[in-house]
Amino acid sequence: MAFEPLLLKMNNGTFSERLKKLMGDMSRAEFADKCGISVGALRNYLEDGMPSADKALRIARLFNVTIEWLIEGVDPVHPGEHQTQKLTDYVGIPRYDASLSAGNGFWNQGKAEVLDHIPFTPEFLRRRLGRSTAEGLLIMSANGESMEPQISDGDLVMVDQRKQTLSDGIFAFVLNGEARIKWLRKTISGDIEVISLNQSPLFPKETIRKDELEGFQLIGKVVWCGHHFAR
């Protein structure tokens, strides 16, 4: 399954404040001499001036800190450190004990319940989904091979229930009591084409006629898929 990169933290003060941390108990003259800069240049940095790239890199290497932390305040401070993500930095998307058929004939019975919540970062929601909240998002598993290679048997898929306008794309829907996942396309005549991405003749295109739509209900559009690696 794909994992979202950690959020960058930028709460470590100004450049001059970070420079003072590196100075510690050293005098300005001692620190400037160690860094190979003049006392005047150091004074400028401590008054919110910025060093050139080569001088900043030299300081970072001397004190074993990352250039990103020194210049921008982005964690981690030291090379090789892994940033620890706080629980509050995540948004939990509910995963239901319901499966979407990506093949033939998997029927869902009973009322779906929340199994757990899968964490995603707000940055993922904003950049990848254009969302500021997780409202209306849910996760279910896909069963079957008809949507390969994009969606494999056992993959988790995220469905946006707020996307109820039918356009070309992968949707989760219920047809005559069966929860399914397919590429849907609405025709000019009002019919809905149900398309499998797997090109095998085992998964032919279907058509839901406009006079058969009473058994059709959209759950939402699929906006993310977490792939399982083959064993």
C-alpha cells in the first residue's frame, strides 16, 4: 500500500534564532572564526541577514545540521533523523467491512460497520484530493480482477461520497443490491455504460438502460487506491 510522506514542520523560529542555538556559549568572535566568516558578517546574520549558499552549507556541515533546518526551519534538525509524526497531524478515514465487486457476483449482505480508521495527512487531502476536510470519504476493499491493472483484488479504495455527478471515471455504486466498482460512462441517451479496465473477454461491457435505473445508486467516486504487493 502506498504511504503518504510525512508533513514538514516549520516551527523552529527564525534563521537568526537557529544560528544562536548553534552558537551556544561561544562568543561571536569564536563562532565566526570556527565558521570562517567575519564578525561583521555574523552580526548581519544575527540581525536577520542571510548567508550565501556556500556559507550556509559550510555552517550546516560544521554543526551537523541539515541545510533545510538551518535556512528554513524544516525538521529534522540532524541528517539521518526521522521526523516523528504527531497523532494530531493525521486525519482518520473510516474503513468499512464492505467489499466492492470488481469481478462477478460478490454480494454484500447486512449493514456495513466501521472496522477502523486509516490515517492520512491533511497535506495529502489538500494536494491530492483538493479537500480541506475528510467529510464524506470512506474506504472499502475491492474484490475481483475486472479493474486490473489499476485496481487489484484486495486493494483498498477511497470513495468520495460527495462526488455524485456521473462523469467518465471509476465509481463505487450499488446495482440491484450488489456493491460494485467500475468505470462508468453516461451516454447521450441517458444509459450508463459499465466498463471493466481489464481487457479480458471475461469482463465484457455492460449497459444499464435508463428505464432500469431504479436499481442503481451511486456511492461515490473513487479518488485513491492503496495497492497490495504480490507475494
